[in-house]
Amino acid sequence: MTPAIALHDLSRYFNGFAAVDHIDLTVEAGQFFGFLGPNGAGKSTTIKMLTGLLAPSTGSIQILGQDLLANPLEVKRNLGVVPEGMALFGRLTASEYLRFVGRMYGLDKQTTAQRSDELLEFMGLANERKKLIADFSHGMGKKLALAAAVIHGPKVLFLDEPFEGVDALAAGLLKSMLQRMIARGATIFLTSHVLEIVERLCSHIAIIHHGRIVANGSLDELRAGVQARLAPADGEAAQAANERLTLEQIFLSIVGGEQGAERPEGELAWLS
Amino acid sequence: MAELIANPKKNIWTAQQTVAQFRAIAWLRWRILFNGFRRKGGAGELVGRILVYPMLAAAAFFPTLGAGFAGWYFTTQGQIAHVSWLLWGAFILCQLLNINLGRPGTTFNPNELIRFPVRLRNFVAIRLFFGLLAPANVLIMLISLAIAVGISIARPSLCAYALIALAAFAAVNVLFTRMVFAWVDRWLSTRRAREIFTLLIFAGSIAFQWANVNFNPAYNHHRHANAITPQRMSAAVQLYHRAHPFLIYLPPELTGSALVAAQRGRWMLFTACVVATLLFAAIFLAVFTLRMRTEFRGEVLSDVANAVAARKPLAAHVALAPSAGVDSGAPRRLHSAVGVVLGKEFLYVRRNTGIFYSLIVPVVMVFLFAGKMSIRSNSAWLIPAAVAYTLFSVMPLSYNSFGLEAAGAQFYFLAPVRLRDVFLAKNILNLLLAFVEIVVVLAVIVYLSGRPSLLLLSVTLLWAASTLLIGLTLGNLRSVSSPKKIEFARAAGKQASPLSAFISMGVLLVLAAFGGGLLVAARFLNLSWVLLPAFAILLAVAFVIYVLGLKHVERYALGHREELFEELSKR
């Protein structure tokens, strides 16, 4: 089966600094994939390259079996993206924006109008449809960006911090919508710093650190890996590992080596 | 800075710490400016500034020199009271400059400083200090200094008094400008207020131009007697005399009175006048501080912050229909992208009152000036001049195509569309606007001065089309390499890259000179028949350049997308 996303030897340099350092990654179709990493690890750079916002320095990006760099238009027709900055048009109303996006993805007028109405209702923005996006709050903008990302029924959805600023009620609805998309065969590539959300939603997870993939697999596989690493070294840790590790513990164990190490007693003692 | 907070337990904020804060903010502004030049395309910005700043300096030089000379002249002639006329002129000139130029490019939002331990008075001082760099404030300080120097050269004994009085006058003007800008920013923080304000400015500028055309002797040679009649002069003098009892209590007259008092050795009166002038400064400072106090407490000036939350109860949620699922099966047509982007561009134009008014102004100006020009002997140049003038307002729009969309421009790189289609749609809109504008302007000219020669009309239209195509080609490239996010919520932020504005004007002037040269040469050699094929060739060349440019712009945009997003996504 053709993987939804396949990266080979992908890297991106900024003035000689490798923000993403020759990574290989495969995401199978139908996976809810979590892409994690500490700040500055290379998550946003990777997602920008995957969505065509940034050119890679080396490597190849295959999405649904097609090369993104060689056939960007064919690939983009099947992608939905909620980018870091949301990419909204402040001087359009929510309804106009969704219609614009739908038409840009090649939907006919009737389908676009029907889906715009459905999505605005679903996102709780139906009463705000005539308001300019510039007047939206951050959370409302996020919901609209999500609606725009799915209006054309993408096969692969990239979400960069999709729940940031979204209220709990809307977040619950969005999660159920995303899970329904997965059930229908879509692939979702999610980055978020809220590890509880990733743990609850994602079937597979990759962790990037210093521009390199340092862990990749299902949650159980990552858990087993961490347990195996802890068991022979430390009896107490091994006992803890017998308990079910949370994603946060796994994440800290993998990337938090430096930060999580024992710190001197007097460090930052001036903090009240 | 560690030594400045050596004894934090005392919790005493020292003067050195305040100085350090000022230094840090000055350094921050400098680094933001300097680092801006290090970006891709920053060299172009630097070149733009190197070209534009000397021009601004030259423009400031003549009024400054003139004011200094006039100050010297009035003093030597024993008419030092007339210095107040200069001060009124300087005041009005600076207000006009404020409206037209605004503040220098905003490098950061000064309200972000409130998250640091900055006291209100320091915050006010910082906002005041950086406001000194506004072109109008620089000019008023230079003019005041020049007048003081002129008076001092004429009567060295008045040097100290002139410096004191004119320093007070400059302070009043600077504080007045800062106060007005601060409050205007507040009032214009909602879209509706901005639209009303733009309408007022538009109406005011049209009224000013109407008065200029009808009363300025330069435009009324043929009926000079009608423009400035004894009745009108008498009415103006009467108006002045009626207003004078009130004007003498305002800073320009107070400063003039202070200088007269100093000349006559009446030191008490001099002091009283300077104190009265400074009283105005204190009032302006107080009103400015009042606004700053609100901003200091965390007020955010934006549409979002001012949006009135008149929410209706939420409708019951409907379940997401299966049609929004994984595969729509809907037709995927790329060729419709041009039409869709064009539709969106129309919505943006409809909602941008600034563009709307900037398109009306040339028509009104042509209406005002065409009647005058058509009476003169050189009316043959009327149509080319009017069309060239019209393009001045339309051409710059294409040099910052993504400025209004800001971060939304990323969408074009995410969507399955060819970027050349996006540029084509934006260019079609520019061409349509230009077409409508030129048709209206031509209609005005035909109405005022009769039907023009067919040859001249054809040649002018060919020239306009060529100029537009070349301008659009360069504008597309500049829109990518040097974009500027356009801020709606600020009264006078930077609207476009200086170099882009310079190129836009330069292209138009060069092509106007070329077209004008061809016209003159053809007339001189009596070869009018050459004009049509010559301008047709020019259009063909421009068209080829445009098509090649459009093909190239896709790769160019992809190569420059990082700086495009960096600039347009700025907060």
C-alpha cells in the first residue's frame, strides 16, 4: 500500500545550521500521526516543507505516492493545511473565505456553498458568517482555518497546533470530526505541544530533536522502547516503567535528557 | 546591567536603570532597522532609503533656508512681529506633511514595552522621544532653529531670547503632533471610523484643490482679475482682522509677541509670552499623557479589541454531512483559479475605501485642471498628461499585491493553484481599474475640451497599455521580493516599500519621457504617421516582457517565499 507521506533524506539548512537534518519518515494512509518535539527541534520547518511553504535543501517528499516537488499542484489538491499563522484573509467574511477556498480547490459553486454552510454551522460560526475575519478572536480564526482546511475533503490533513485558543466545547467537536475523517481513510499529521491531546488522538508518533527523528512508532512501541531502556539501568525506574507510561513521560525520557537531569540544589535560588 | 540591580532587596529603581532602559530601546530600534537590511531583499531597501532620504533632506532644506532668511529679513527691517506669519506657515506646512507622510516606518509596536518594568512617565517619554523622528517634527525643529539663527545674525543681542522663544514654539508643535497622532490612532482603530476619516480627508483635499485651482494666480493667468479681486482681498483682510483678537492667544502669535517684547527690552512681557506658549505645550502633553495612560494599562488598538460583541444565541449544531468527508469527487479545474482570485480581489477593492478614494481623486483633479489647461495653447498635451497622471494612482497598487492579504498570502502557496494564475488575476484587476479610470478621465476631457485627435488618442492608449504591462511585470517581482504588510489599525504606518514606490514612479517617468520624446520628434520631423507603428511596437515589446515575466514569477515567488511570509506574518 502506498504510504500517505514518505520523506527521504529530507533536510533544511539556514545559514549552515541544519534545522532539519536528513530525516527519513513514513506515515501510512489512515494514520493519525503525531509529530512532536521541543521548541526549535524542527517541527514547523518540517511541516512547512511538507506543505510547500518552504523549499527543502536536500531530499524528497512523496505524498500519496506523488513527488511534492515535482508535482506540487496534484499533491496539493489532496492536502488540507492549518498552518502556524492560519493564513486567513482578514478582509473577507467567514462565509466568503470558505467559498473562496472551496473554489480555489476546484469545488463547484453549489458544493462550495453547501459545505461552507455546513462547516460554519458545525464550527459554531454560523452567526458570525457576515463578520469580517479581521474582527474574529484567535479561537474563532482557528476554527475557521480548520473549516477551510477540510472543505475540499482532503486525503491528508496537516494541523499545526490546531487546538490552540479553541474552547473546550469546540475542541471536543473538532476531535470527533477528525476521528471521523480517520475512520473514512484520511491521514492526519498533527503537531501540538499539548501531549494529552496527542496521546488521546494519535495512533503513531514521531519525535524530532535537534533536527533528527529520535523516535518513531506507535505509542505502545515508544512505551516499550523507553521501558526497555530504563529497565536494566535503574531498578526503581524499571518498577515505574511497569506502570503505564504517559506520553509526557515518554517524551521527557527521550528528549528531556539534558533538561530532566538532576540540577544543582542552589540553581536559580534567587527565584522567590 | 547586573551592577544596576546589585541590591534588589531595596527594590529601588535607579536613574541608571531608567537610562539603561532608554539605551536598550534605542538599541532595539537600531537593531531592528539594521537587521531588516540583512534580510534577503534588504539591500534593495537600503538602496531605496539611500535614494529617498537625500530627496527628503533636499525638500526640507529649502523651507528651512527660506524661513531663516525671512527671519533675518524681518528683523533687519524692524518688522520682527511678522515672524509670526512664518510660524503660522510652518505650523500649517507641518500639519500637511503629517497628513501626507505620517510617521517613519514603524519598526516595532511601542505598546509591547508595557510588559517591562517601565514607569508611565518613562513610557510617555519614550513615545515622545521616538515621535521626534517624524518628518514633520524634524522639519518644524529645523525651521524654528533657522528662524532663531536668522534673527540672531540680524540682531546678535536677541540670540538667547530667540532660541528660547522658538524652542518653546517647536516644543508646542511637536507635542501637538504627538497628541493628535495618539488620539487619531485611537479613533481610527475601528474600520468604520477609518472609512469616515478617509472620506473627510478625501473631501478636504478635493476642496483644497478646488480652492487652489480657482484662487491661485498661477492657474488663473487668463482671468487673474477674477481670481484675486479687490472684494475677495478685502474680505480676506476683514476675516483676518476679525480673527486676530483670538489668534494672538495662540502659539505662533505668542512667539511673535515674545520676540517683539525682547526687541523692546520688555522682559516681563517676553517671559509671560513664553510661559503662555509653554502652557499650550503642557496642555498638549497632558492630553497626550491621558491617551498614553490608557495604552500603558494594556489597551489594544485593533478591530478585534473594538469589535462589539453583539452575539446572537448559537444555532443548534448540525452534524457534519458526509459530503465533507474524504473524497468529494467534485471537479478539479485549475483554470477557474484566475476567476476565483479575481472575485476575491473585487471584494477587497470594494472594502478598501483608501483604494476607492485614490481612484476618484485623479478623476476630480483632471476635472479641475483640464478646464484650465484646455484654454492654454499647449492643450495638445492634455490627454497624454491626464492619462499619465491617472496611471500614477493605479500603478503603485501592483507593487505590493500581497500587502492587504498579510499572512493570508500563504494560502496561495498551500492551494493547488499556479502562482502565475494568482498574479494574472491580480494584474487583470489592476488593468480593469486602470481601464475604467482612463475611460472616465477621457470622458471628462472630451466634456471639457472637445473630441481629441484620433491619432493622439490611439497613441496615448498604446503608451498607457505598454506602461501598465511593464509596470505590472516589475510590480509582480517587487510584490514578492519586497512586500509590506499594510496595517489598517494605525493612522500612518508604512504602506509600501520605499524602493518599490521609487521604482513605480521611475518607470512611469522614464516611459513618459520616452513617449513624450517620440511625440516631439515626430512633430518636429513632420512624421506623425510614424507614431502609431512606433507605439504599437512598444506595446508588443511590453507584452512580450509581461508574458516572460509572468512565466518567471512562479519560480521567483517560490524562491522568495520565506521573506514574503516573514514580512507579511509580522504581528
